[in-house]
Amino acid sequence: MAAGHPDGTAPCHHRNACEALDHGGYRKVKSLSEESFGDLLRVLRRQEGLSQEDLAAASGSSVRTIRELERCRVMAPQRRTVQTVADALRLAGDQRDRFVSLAEMNRFIGSDARAARAFLTTHQSGPGTRPARIPRQLPAALPDLIGRRRELSAIRRLAVLANGRTDHHTPLVVVHGPPGVGKTSLAVAGAYQVSSRFSDGQLFADLRGSSINGPATAADVLAQLLRSLAVPDTEIPPPGTAREGLFRTLVRDRRFLIVLDDAFDEAQVRPLLPATSQSMVLVTCRPPLSGLDAAGRIRLDTLSHEDARQMLAGLVGPRHAAADPDALDSLIRLCGRWPLALRIVGNRLASSPTWDTRDLLDRLGGRNGLLTALTAGDLDLRATFTMSYRQLAAPVATVFRSAAAIPGPDFDAALAAAAAGLAPADTAAACDDLVDVGLLQYHNGRYAFNDLVRLFAAECLDAAERDRRAADEGGCVSPRRPRIAVGAVGGPVAVGSG
Ligand SMILES: Nc1ncnc2c1ncn2[C@@H]1O[C@H](COP(=O)(O)OP(=O)(O)OP(=O)(O)O)[C@@H](O)[C@H]1O
Ligand SMILES: [Mg+2]
């Protein structure tokens, strides 16, 4: 089979094409591989000392197929053909991956193959090439992440699974939960713990799902990811399947850890998922995105009282913490063990050296005005809640704010329906939506607010009341606020509108 080929190049029995790529023939192959899959195929065939007929016979293809492949007349070579040709060329390991990838690039992107080749050139390693630029985009991790041991160990476990897989499904871990509860902090900390398993790099994208300016489009995020993979702007295909295809091609059979932070919905995430078994994707989001096929789901909640105390004590320092443990516990209760709120009060105390814990407690002023007081620099609990509230569908927002008027620690769907003036079935669905985005908690058939969320819901109710009054004065009729009274037996009951 290894007879001389028509160009008269001497057969090369003592080394296969892989060795040629790695050693003497590398530069030649590299420069030609920048041209096309066909050129690469021709170089490898000749280095194996094969004629087109030899390669056709060895791979079970027709001579015409080999010829057309080398002439780049086949833009989408069959996967089976590429594999059998790679076998016949005795390609293995990285070199084989590279050969298959280049064929795949033709398959996926056709005329955008130049972009893929640019990537291949950048990421090739070997004598005479610059080392590949490996993206390492994780933002800084918190130096003081508290608790979350169970969740971190789940992420580590899933990363081990990711590395052991051989199918074409990328393990996906969804971290979801209420606003400001620590999803991003956990995902970043977890990503650092497993990053060494993903040797081709770590990609990070902010999907802006809870941004005031609206979520990023999947196409924009893909463009950003492609740039991170060294694809120049001019080579990024237009939005759509070509762009997705290029991304999947470039990450295929590689080990990337991809963190998609603050996702909005499933449709935004799906185009960003590779189809490779060696990578892993960590998604953070407020709603659970239950339409995604996740290998792991982590629902984050507020911290335990112990963890909250450790967090606050760490932020304010041992002197403050030890001086007035009762005040510290009151702060923790006021913050509802909510990480963002704890971070805010901790930062405020730490940056006001003349205050002690009791001073801060006084300044927070009990429940009235608490949300206004809970800001520190650009950390703002109300603003964080507001984004979630604005994204609620109208009936869900109605149920949310009207439930703030229900006295008592919790309520059922019937009572929420009476408070909202909506049908029970619609209200039950709305309550479940609120649980999904972390604005309500559910236990044993009853719903409950976290204290801080209830304060926020009450503010929303007051604002809606003001709007209603303004609309009434302007001649518009709008639904009235329900009055809820505490019944003699059996807790609160709705008593009508007023
Ligand atoms: N386990 C933790 N230990 C210490 N600080 C934490 C922890 N979790 C969160 N924080 C702090 O709480 C704040 C909010 O955290 P983070 O931004 O991760 O929340 P999030 O759930 O991603 O919020 P969003 O829903 O707005 O995206 C941050 O300032 C962070 O420092
Ligand atoms: Mg976040």
C-alpha cells in the first residue's frame, strides 16, 4: 500500500503522519493546514507515501472521493469517511483530533472555514508554534466564601463525571435561587476548585438575565465566546446556526469549563451548550430553568444562622463581633440570613470605624426604612429585588404584592387568591412561579415570605396603591386593594375590597 505516489515523493515507511506533524513535517503541515482540510489531507497522504489510489483502497473510499476531498470540492465530508481516512493515515491522539476538527469545520461552517482554521492555528502546539493562548476568564473568587460545602462538593463530583464521559452530551449544572443569595459566588468558587480538570480553559459569560437593560442575546454571547477562542471579529459567522456550529466545532473534544452567569431562560442557554463530553457548563439563574437537561441542580437558599454569624463576624472583625453578640444576632435576623444583606451591613460596619454593631442596628432603624438602609456602595438589596419583580408576569406580580397584606407567617393559595382577587388555580400557579424565582418559600402546602422580601412586597403594594389612586383621580378604574382581617378562628380571611 505504501508505494510511491504520483508526485514521486519517496515513501516514508519509518514514521506515520502523526510523527510528521510533530517533527520535521510540522511546519509544512502547519502552513498548509491554514489553507484547507484538502491541503492537510494531501500533505498527510504524501507523508505516508500513499497515492490517492492507495489511500482510497486503505480507507474503503473511492478514488474520486479522495480526489474531491483534496480539491476541497466536498465542503461537508461524511464523518465516517473522515474517520476511515484518518485510520488509513494512522492518525492518533491530538493529531487525529485536529484532522477531524478541520473536517468538521468544513461541515459546520462551509465558507466560514477560515475562522475555524484561524482558531486551529492559534491552538496548535508543537515545534515552531507559539504556545496556545488558553482562556482563563473566571472572575476573582470571594476570599471568604462561607458554608456551601455540600454544594461545592456536588460541583466537584459532577466535574469528575464530566471528565469520565465519552458521549456527546455536556454535563450541565444549574445553580438557581433567589436574588443575591450567592449563586455567582458559589459558581465561581466551584469553578476554581475544578478548573484544573479543564485544560483547554475556562470561559465566563454574563448573560445579564436580571439586568435592567434586558438579557444578552445568545448570538451576542456566542460572539463573545468565539472572540475568547481567538476567532477575529471578521471571521465570526452571522447570528444563527453557522455561529452556533462554529462554537460547537471549536470546543468539540476539548476540555472547557464554561460558566454562564445570570441566565434568563432556557432559550438563551441552549445555543451556548457544547456537544462534547469532556467539557462542563455551570449555569447560574434565578428561575430554575427546568426545561434544561441538567446533570445536576443546586438550589441555593439563605445561609444557616451559624454560617450567617461566621460571615458577619468575618466582615466586621472579631472585636465588633465579640463586643455585642446580641446585636450581631439581631443584625443577622434583620438581614434574614440573606448573603447580600449580610455583605451590605458587614461592609458598612467595616467601613465606618467609629460605629459599633449597636450603632449600625440603630441606624438600620428596625423594619421601617430597612431596605433603604441596606445599601453599601453599588450593593443594593432593593435594586436586586426590583429586577426580579419587574420580570414577573402581571398576574404573578399582583399575587406577590397583594400577599404582603396577609397577616401571619404563611398562607395557602386560597388566601392568596382572595388577597389578589384572582382565580384560585391562577393564583396557585403564580405562587409556584414566585417559589421558582425565590420570592416565596413553600412548605407543606403553605407559602411564606422571607422577612426582607415581605418588606419589599409591601413597598410594591404601596406603590401599586398610589398608582391606583392616581389613576382613579384621572378617571380610570382599577382594582382595589383587598382588605385582609384576622378571623376569630382559622387565621386570616379576605373580607373584600376597600
Ligand atoms: N457563601 C457566601 N459567603 C460570603 N459571602 C457571600 C456568600 N454568598 C454570597 N455572598 C455575598 O453576597 C453577595 C451576593 O452574592 P452573589 O452576587 O453571588 O449572589 P447571586 O445569587 O449571584 O445574585 P443575583 O441573583 O443578583 O445574580 C455578594 O456580595 C457576595 O459577596
Ligand atoms: Mg449572580
